[in-house]
Amino acid sequence: MLPHRVLAWPIALRPIAAGDAPRVQLLAGERNVAETTALIPHPYPDGAAEAWIATQAGDWSAGREYTYAIEAESDLVGVISLRPVAGEQDNLGYWIGRPYWGSGYATAAASAVIALAFSCLELDVVTASHLSRNAPSARVLEKCGMSLLRTGTREHRGAQEAFCVRGISREEWEARLAG
């Protein structure tokens, strides 16, 4: 089981909650944020944040997905999810609100969640994907020690788009800690 609160300077992670819906709607609803993700719709429909958040406690309890609010200075600045079993989606997914891009919050959150994956869930590998054109997301994952595993194309907003899958193994993560 994963902890409900994680401190990873300069951010804190906590389970996403119903009260976060207005902030999720505001930040995730921005076109620049939605365009860089596979799952956030644009325009972001009214009620979508509430409906999505309502599913998260059940996913957490069942161990399917652990979704954390990323907080900085007591404000929700983004969201990060860890899926113990990578299926249609990779293990790790996140977004950061546009006003907070370039602040190091995504790197801090991803590093913390990767540590949880290896120390609490005993995963052997953690993967994440990003659009090939999303260089900042590639850099976040690289800073976390994730290397390029493969590239491909997939449907994104009605067109085929290039994407990259990055990953880090338990052995690579442990070597980073030791070195």
C-alpha cells in the first residue's frame, strides 16, 4: 500500500479529493495542458473533473491506480498517477498546470512516485510515455533516469502522432541511488 502523503521538496503529494475538482477543471482545462496529454479532453466538459475524481478512491482501494494531487505552497499545481500494471497506459502519467511549468514540480513528483513504485509496490520497471514533440516532458523523465525504450505513432486528437515510451528498471533506479 502506498502512503497517503509524500513530501518531496518542493512539492507534497496527497490523494486527489472531491474538493480538487474546480482546480483540476481550471488547470487541466487549459488547451496547452490538454494538448500535451493523451487523456485530458479539450474543451474540458463541466462535471468531468468531479466524475473522474469520483473514480479515484475505488481505483486506489483496489490497487489499480494511485492518483496524487501535486501541491506546491498549499495549491494544487498538477496531478500524477501510478498504475502498478501497465496496460493500455504506461505506469506513470502526470500533468502540471501551465502557470507552474518549468518549476521542477513534475520532476519532483515523478521522482517520488518512481521511488514509491520500487520501494512499496516492488515493481521491476516503471514506464511513461510522452508525445515526441513534448520536449519538456521528455526532459522530466530523463531527469528521473528513464531512458528511451521505443517510439511509435498513435491516435491523438483525431490524427496520428509520434510518441516515445521511456522506462527505468529497478536495477537502474537502485544504481542511481547508490551513485
